[in-house]
Amino acid sequence: MTIVVVSHDLASMQTIADYVVVLGGGRTLFKGQKDELLETKEPYLRQFLDRESEEREAPRLTMAPLDPSVMKMDCAKYIGDLNSN
């Protein structure tokens, strides 16, 4: 089974991921095994992984809190009932 998770949370990535894709600036910066990413020497990825701050000219964009009712959906409607034979 394959599950795609989009996150900036490195703790979650380290817990659940086997294969990682890092996107940035509209392109793929890394794709490979989690352990390969964690051992990378590439400066930009190292900065992200080590959580070093960078100078920013523009403020970070933030999102308004989502209405929890928007997040509730019946996945069986889209993928079928996984419990049926």
C-alpha cells in the first residue's frame, strides 16, 4: 500500500516515511530513501533538516484555521468500502 503524506514535520517524516520527495521552488530537490536524505551534504537540504533559519525578505504566509467540518469526508464514497470482500 502507498500513502502520500505532505508535511514539513520532520519528526513525522522520520516515523512514517520510507521514501521521501522534497519539493522547493517548483522543482524536485530530492527523491530517495529517507536515510539518504538524512545523510545528505547538500547545503539547502542540510539547512532544512538542521532547521537553520534563513533571511527572508517577505513575511511567511499563514493560513486561516480550517473549519473542521470541511475536513470530514467519507472516503468510501471515493475508494470503496475497504472492509467488503
